Amino acid sequence: MHWQPSASLETLHHRAQCLQKIRQFFIERHVLEVETPLLSHATVTAPHLSSIPAYFQPIGSDNQQKVFLQTSPEYAMKRLLAAGSGPIFQLTKAFRQGEIGKRHNPEFTMLEWYRPGWDHHQLMDEMDEFLQTVLTCLPAKRLSYSQAFQQFLNLDPHTISLEELISYINTHAIKAEWVNDRDTLLDILFTHCIEPHFSQNRPCFLYDFPISQAALAKICYEQQPPTASRFEVYFKGIELANGFHELQDSQEQRRRFENDLAYRKQHQLELLPIDERLLAALAHGLPDCAGVALGIDRLIMLALDCQTISHVLSFPFEDA
């Protein structure tokens, strides 16, 4: 029976140093470290994410409660923000169903932080400082989602029709006959035809996405066409982080959750409970803020030039 760690002891020492450096980064900026539950009665409704369920049974009871291992600490951290916490960060475990491979482990470490009073552009500035500090890399390049598609594919991702996208996919001989969803086709084009052009020497920030990909981000209606105020970070072929100028409107957030559930029902996916505590916190008043979630294991892969996530984990899922 194999029992030894998949990461070398030298790598584990480097990992510990990296985590210390991350904490020091936030200590110097007076950002409060917090902890939130891994188990929750609700979870994300987003169709592209699947939670891992767990079951709690009180002693002496025949009733089991279905709960969920969290895909991220976002909802609980927003409740802290609404309670007046000020700027906060968290290093925590997160869990996602079905995600396993060279860059995925069902259980992984996530860094998430929030900055009240900031938008996603200000958070990109700090994220850039963070990456330079931890990875000793060059300052990041920045491209809007629209600029990336126009520069590398000469198309406008905000206005192109589904039929035109399908034609474009076929022209580039990309196999995607099974896809009939505009956002999925845009993502396939991005992965195959844009991301490979990003520099290997510096991170790249992609920002201001189509509103159909807003997730929990605000919509900027001042731009034409309107865009979702969010960003993603890529470096050396790895998607590293997602950031948002956070949505504050509880009614709009409920509408998005309900749209997720409608999609899940249509596609015969599990229907999940909406997090009413998050909606109550938003209704109470989430401060104007920006937040970002970053995969620590992937960050350490980049820092140590490792090719697979198991090389930076003590025990990956298959050895746990």
C-alpha cells in the first residue's frame, strides 16, 4: 500500500514559506484574516459547479440533514462584510465535485479576499502586486474580454450571434458539435485560439466580461454594450484567479439564483437550496466592494515550476 506523500519534503517547506509570505502580504496591508464554515446548509447554484454533499445526524435522532462542503468561502465572507468586518482575507479548504486531474483536486486550498470601497480595477492593481511578491514575476498585462477577441480573432464577443459563433468554430476545425450555448462556444474559442497567445513571462488579466457571464458581479451599464465588472487571471497556461466588483442588490442576486435553478431543471441537474442567509445579508447592506478567489495549489505550482497539482500536495485525493 502506497503511503508516502506525493510532494517532496523540500516542496512542503517551500509551500509553508509561500503561505507565510501570503499572510505577511495582508498583515502589512491591515487586512483581517477570518475563518468561515466548510459545511453549510446551502451552496452555489451555478450550473458549472457541483458541490460535494455530506450528511449530519444528531445523536439520538433518526433524521439526517443534507449539508454541503463549500466550493468557496464567498457567501459566508460576504455575510461578515455586511456585518461591518472591513477588509478581510481567508486561506481555506474548498471542495468541488468531479474536478480531478493535473490541475484539479476535489479538495484544494483557496485564498479569497475582499476590499470594501474598491472596484475590480483597484483590486487588479493589488492582485498584480500580490503576484509580483509571491511569484517574483513581471507586472501583468491587461486586456478587456472584447480586446482579446478582437485582437486575436477579429470578432466582437458581445455582439456575435450563436450562428456566427458556430460557423467560426467550424472554420477553425474545433470539434464542438455537442455545444449549442453561446457562452460555452466563446469559452472554447478563448481556450483554443486566444489563451495560447498570452505571454509565458508575465500574468495576463482579462476583464469586463459579457453580462451573461456576470456570476456575482455588478453590471456596468455605462459601457456600450454593458459588461460584467469582473476579471480572470492567467499565467503560463493556468487560470489562477477570478475577481468581481461584487453585486450588492439582493433582488437581482435572487433572480440570478432562480435563473440558475431554472437552467438546472431544464438540463436535469440537481436542484439546490438558495442561500437565504446570503440574500438577507445583501438586503441588510453589503458595502461596495471587490473580491477575488485564487487557487493556492496552482499558485504554488507556478512558484515551484511543478507540472501537476499532486507535486505540491501532501496527499492528493487518490492517496488520501
